[in-house]
Amino acid sequence: MRSALQGIPIVILLFVATILEVSGDAAVRTAIYNHVGLARLGLFLAGAILLLGYGTFLNLAPLEFGQVAGLYLATLFVVWQVINFVAFRALPTLPIILGGLLVIAGGAIITFWKPA
């Protein structure tokens, strides 16, 4: 049975999956280090729901797992840096930028290079 969500373009699916994963991770990290009691529990629950959404959207992409992983990792790096700045006010350092460029290049090679 084909889901209505499977008609969404791959780039959108991966972008949504990435935002959900990074946001879920940020919620869990915030719960662990910055909160106690019900606030911590609420953040853990929010993180769990966001991470479930990530797994769902990532697996809706109609690509082989290896291909989707390459594009996803490149997207993940970019979104991770945006969320890191928004949630934690941290700018990427030069090593992170240079390493990230390698991640993006590798993701593009894995996804788009079609061997003869």
C-alpha cells in the first residue's frame, strides 16, 4: 500500500527527517543537561516523538538505503549546524566547516555517482 507521504519529493522528505532528528537530539540534550523533573520528562518525550518522526520520514524516501544515507548525511551536517546555532548559539569552527564540506562532497558522491 502506497502512502500519500511517499509522493513527496525526496529532498523534502530528507529535509524534514533531518530537522526532526536534529531537533529531537537537541531536546534530549537539553533535557539531560538543563532540566529536572517534569520539564526533563517532557523534553525526553518530545525528543522521542521527534526521533520517531525522523525515522519515518527518512524511510519514506524511495531510494536504496545506501543512496539515501549519503544524501541524508550531507543534509544532516547542514541542518545540524543551523540547529546548533539556533539552540545553543554555537558557530561552527574552521575544522567543522572544512570537515563538513568533505561530508557534503561524500554524500553527493554516494548519492549521485552512477558507476558505468
